[in-house]
Amino acid sequence: MISPICKGTLVRWKDDKGYGFIAVEGGDTTSSQELFIHAQTLRHMSRRPQVGDRLFFQIETQANGKRAAVNARIDGVTVKQVAHHNVPPKRPIKRKRKADSPLMGIMLRIVIMMLLLALGSQLYQGFWLGAGEPSQTTSSALPDTRQVDVETNADRVIARAFELQQSGVMVQSQGWVSKLLADDNDGSRHQKFILRLSSGQTLLVAHNIDLAPRIDSLNVGDQVSFAGQYEWNNRGGVLHWTHLDPNGRHQGGWLKHNGRIYQ
């Protein structure tokens, strides 16, 4: 259930965690306590929220009775401008081909023959190398280069978001646990730990254990795959939304540890 538009003041904000609390104005029952607000609902604003900001928002009451601010905006702050490029693509100019000369045909055949000879030489060498003594490195021990490429590209997206101080970016990759932190039980409960990516960048994971199972068997050095929403901070960034949205309006994320998926 979502309320009409309300007003309030941001009285607490934890930028490294990506959430804060609002003092709601008015005489209804919603003003009896501070209201939770996530950075996701303010991602369209041109600057990050600050304590003392006046906010306009709606209150969403979830099935479990918890309430949070949604559809929020900061009074007096502009919305990010998104450029739309609707220019139709240029059609390639078709050029008339000149009639192929006999010399060009001969050169093309020579190039094709050289390529075939080179390919045959490689196959011949590979056959005899494979027929000799078996290598100590089996095929199962060789790295999956396709997987390495995917991880490298994903880490580049995260590194780019950190460089440009972007937030609200959905990312997917994997890392290794470098530090376990105490659970954050202020407001929504979060399991917290730090991952080090293959690029060397660190990422603080804030896994909501009110909405998803906790990884109880997690240890330093463990590999964890993830999908979630990147929020910028000056220490490498924070990963949120590692769970399904109970309302089905936000792209869900997950964590994977020892073959089990937590979402």
C-alpha cells in the first residue's frame, strides 16, 4: 500500500550504506517514528542527499508491516538530465565496384593458398605434439578464457562506475572475501563483508538478511559470485539489492557461495 505524497526532513543519512531516515511532517500516525529511505529512490536527483534536506515522498507499507519512503525527491534539487539520441542512423553509401582485373584475381588466389598452407602446418604440428608424451597439465586444469573475459568486462564496469562516482548501476561479477564485518542491525538488518575483485578493487557487500538468507558459512578467502546494485563511495563502493524485490518492481540480485544461491 502506498500513501499520498508526504513531506519530511532527512535527519540521518549513511552514505556508505546507501540509506537514511526521515522525520515525517504532519499529525498522522506516520509521524510517530523516523521513516526508512534507500538511496535507490533518490538516484534520479542531480546530487546525493544530505542531512537537513526537505523531501517529498510517498510511504509504502510492505506485507511484513515495515514502511519505507518511495518515489522521493529533494526539494529545490533538479532531476538528472538524460540525453535522448533519436537521430536515425546514416545509410551507408553504396559505391559501384570496379570490374576486377585479372591481376587482382591472381593475387586473391595466392593469399588464399598461403592461408590454407599456414593452417595445414599448424594442424600438422598439433597432431604430432599430441601424439608424443602426455602433458602434466590436463585440459580440466586449463582456465576457461571465456569466463575470464566475462569477469574482466564485469570488473571494468564496476571500476568505471567507481571512477565516475556513479550509483544505481546493476553489476554482476565475483570476488574473494578479504574481511568479515559485524552485521548491521540498525533498521533493516544487513550481513556485511568486503570482497576483493580480480581487478584489485574492493567492494563492501550489504546483504539484506531481512529479505534473503544469511551466509552463515562464510570465511575469509572464500569465493563469492554476486549480482546487485552498485552504490558509489570513496572506498570502492557498496553492493546492495543482493535479493529479490518482494514487490517485484526492482531487478533482483543474488549471492552465490559454495554452489548455493542466496536471494
